[in-house]
Amino acid sequence: MPRNLFLDAKELLMQNDGLNYINYATLSEEHKEFMRSDLWDIDFIIPPAAVYFPGNALLKARTQGVDPSFPGGLTELTAIIRQFTIRQTVISGTTAGTFTINYQDREDQAISAFLDDWRDKLGGRADRYTFRKEDTIAECRLTMYNSSRKPIRIYTLKAVQPSDGTPALTHSFTSDDPAILGTINAPFSFEHMELVWKNI
């Protein structure tokens, strides 16, 4: 019978420290939780002043999801000096971006009326009258949570405006099987984003 049949792996590990992070204690990381896509909330912390607003409680109850596209672009400066290529990465300078909120409206059409009134305040159908920008922009807050519902990341979106005026009006009608008409994918733009990391 070989002498090293029951050799302890720890003796071999002590001879080489490569890949020593591969062990349960390290990989479990004191049981830190994974980030999840279902624990989030979005608020209109400052709704547009001139627009009909159904309230955050109703909007939250009918929000199915949020799809953000946040700024983070980098660009590269390049110079060739004596045949050597020298590169420097710099930020592109923009803090603007977009996001889409997916709503499920009901027969009271509160969300449809909210979005359409917002569109109308940006240019009335009958007279093309436009309300002032200060009265037609909003401020939103998107928060990520852990499973204990403690915030772990907070985005504040400044100068939010709708970027499409038709999602609340456009539907497909059918004479056969019924289908839900209240699904609204409302795209918005914002001018600036502030990000707070809440490392618990």
C-alpha cells in the first residue's frame, strides 16, 4: 500500500501558494448575497409641475420594469511619437442618458393620461403651445436593494423628459382573441445622473 494514500492536501498546499483562494471560506465571502434584478424601486421625487400626475403609489403598483442606459462612455486620445503609439483614455464628458419604464395600465388609464398630458404640455395638439422647460421636467430616483430591502445603489436622474410622445396612444386592436392593451413602454431622457454607492 502506498505511503501517501491518506496524505493531507494541506501539506501540498503549503508547498505552493498558487490558486489558494479556491476554498470554501474564500468563495463564500462570509455569505455576502448576490445582487438581484428584482429588488428595485423608482420614484418621481419631483414630478413635472405642469403635468397631471397620478402619484408615485399608483405608478409603482403598475411598473413592471425599468431599462436604463446610463452614461459611462470613454474615448481615447492617441498620438504617434517617433513611431511609438501613445494612448490616453479620457471620459467623453457626457452625463446624459436614457431609460425606459414598462407600465401596465388599467381601465382608468391613469398612466396613459399622465404620459399624454406630459406630451401635450410639450406642444399642444390644437395650438402647439409649449409650457416652459422648468414646468415640464421631472427628477427621478432609481434605487437597488438587497434582500433585506436596504439600499445598495441609488441613481438620481435630473431633468427627466419623455423622449417619445406616442406609447400611451398606440395600440393594436383585434376582433378575435382578447389581448391586454395597457402595456406601455415609456422612454425618457435625462440630462445628468448622480450615483451613490451604499456599500453595506
